[in-house]
Amino acid sequence: MTRKRLSREDSREQTTQRLLEAAQKLIARKGLDAASVENIAAAAGYSRGAFYSNFKSKDDLFIELLRRDHEKGTRDLNALRASDLPMDQIQARARDIYAHMFRDNESFMTWTEARMMAARDTRFRAKLDTLMNEKRAQIAAFIQYFYDRVGIKPEMPPEKMAMGFMSLAEGVRLFMLSSPSEMTASTAEALLSLFVESIMNGARQSSQRPTG
């Protein structure tokens, strides 16, 4: 059977995706500074020229890697908000989504590398802030959606609740990677599940209290 020839756009996207996948593995293993353009291109099976045909710089690739990872992580919650599922099912699915947040070591190491880089580089920090603001807004939107469904006003702005959860999720995951004998994957998931359940159960209990 004759294989269908890729269009120029499809071929470019395939090259971009391979470069990003190679970069994520190298960054997770060696760190951003040690993952050179040449290393990334070679690991993906391309030349240095192919790298610069797709990205202006290594920082440009890094931001695109983070952006795509962020988009992948928002799909489940967006689908959940668009559904008409009963509240019990929404709560269970949201708990599962957040309990497994950052389960992928390579993904988490990429974001940790970005945090460290942002602490040292103000120009990069501005780019990362844009992504983090989008991530926080997406989580806050789901929190607001949940409170709207139960018919009460959040006791704290959803943006602050989202920031608290993001901080907890990153802290738990970092603890697990750096001290795996103390923080196991099952313990980490249980902690994140507990946090999500406490927010949602609190909202539902408040909605059932008599008024007046």
C-alpha cells in the first residue's frame, strides 16, 4: 500500500513534535542548560538547521513545550465543565484529574525547570507568568463552575483557591520526586484528593444549610 505523502504543514508539525518530545526527555534528565540545541536535534533525528527552521531559540522551544503541555492538561477539565453530569460524577472526575496531576515525571520536571529559570531570568518570567495565569484562570473557572452548580458563592475568590491548589500540587510532587521513600505516589494522590474533596464537600454542605 502506498503511504500518503505528508503535506508541508503536516511534515513541519511532525518535525516540531519530535523536537519537543526529544527536548522534554533531555531537559528532564539533564536540565535546560545542559540540553543543547545540537543534543535536542540529534535526539530527534534532525540537524541543527532543522531545529532553527522550527524554533528561533532554545527558549522559544521551551515555551512551546510548556504551552502544549498546558493545553493537554486543560482538556479534561474543559470537557467536564461542558458536560451535564450529576454533581457526584463531576466531583469524582475532578478528584481523579487533580489526584493524578503531574504524575508524568518528565512533564513535572519541565515545569520545575521553568520555575527555576523564571526565578533567575525576568524576561523568561514574564513569558512563564502568561502561561501560569492561564492555568490558574482555568482552574479558577472550574471552581466557579462547581460553586455555581451548587448555587452558592465561594467563601474565597476562586483565583486564590486555584493558586493554593497549584502550590500544593507542585509541592507534593516535588517532595515525591526528591524523597520517594517518604512521599509515595499513592500518598501524593491521596493528599491531592483530600484537598479537592474538602473544597467540594464544603461547597455542597454550605448549599444545604438552611437560610434565614
